[in-house]
Amino acid sequence: MLILTLRTDKPEAEIGFYNDTTKLTYVTWQADRQLAETLHLKLQELLETQSHKLADLGGIVVFQGPGSFTGLRIGISVANALADGLAIPIVGTQHDDWIGRGLQLLGDGKNEQIVLPQYGSPPHITQPKK
């Protein structure tokens, strides 16, 4: 099963493809404030270099935090939309071995259907001006 891994909690974003638990490819790039612009392009580029298309995906593992509010929101939104649109399982994980844990959960048949970000603290929202 082709599995997409995605991490967007910091300025350096990460995308990988695994065949079950075997790593096929993994790339990182400095996304910074261009994450929303570059994420889909990097995903498409990686699919093409591996001779795959979105329909080949069988599951998604996404890092759910803690981390950047905006980065997590963008990455997890993309992962949730792909999982829903392709009708494939998705799991969110945390900590250092997030990929290994996520691959294990997918292998065990887990499907969270919707992953929610874990920011590590309440978001700092600016109060509206009067």
C-alpha cells in the first residue's frame, strides 16, 4: 500500500512515500511562509518522480503537533482533504517516531477519518479592536 507521510509544523516541510513500512522517497524543503503555495507542487512533483498518481495512495500519516499554528493547519487540512476525497485512511501522530507509529496504526487498520492539530498550547489570537 502506498502511504503518504506529511509534516508541516516547522519552516522545513517534509513529504515521504512508503510502501507499507518501506521508505520509497522522502524530501524536505524550506517552505517557510510559502507552504500553502509549495505543498501541492512538491506533492505532485514527488508523485511524478515515483511514477504514481494521487489515486495510488492507500493511506496518509500526518504529524499533528505540537508546532506552528499556521503550518499545522495547512498541512493537516491538505491531508484531511486528500484522505476524504480519495476515501483512504488517515492517522495523526506526534513525537520523534511519528512515521513509525503512524505506519503501524495504518497497518493495524486504524482510520481517524479527521485528524485534529495538537498545538501544544492554546493559540494566541489577537483580540478584535473596538
